[in-house]
Amino acid sequence: MQGAVLDRTKTLDYGDDECNFYLMSKERAAEIGFETSPYAK
């Protein structure tokens, strides 16, 4: 899915018990008001 947005809802790095994420289109991200992390590369 070219141009997809990845949202990590949990990560081991932050002490969660699992890594969890989902992909969404840029359009869906804009629709729900998703904000990219300032740490995103």
C-alpha cells in the first residue's frame, strides 16, 4: 500500500507487553485527524 500511514498503538520500547500497529490510507488518516509523531522518520 504505497503512501500508507502506519500507526503504532503499542510498542515494547515504551514498556507495553506487545508491538501493535495498523496501516491506513492517507485519506483515512486525514479523515480521523491522525497526527504523525514528531519522532517519525
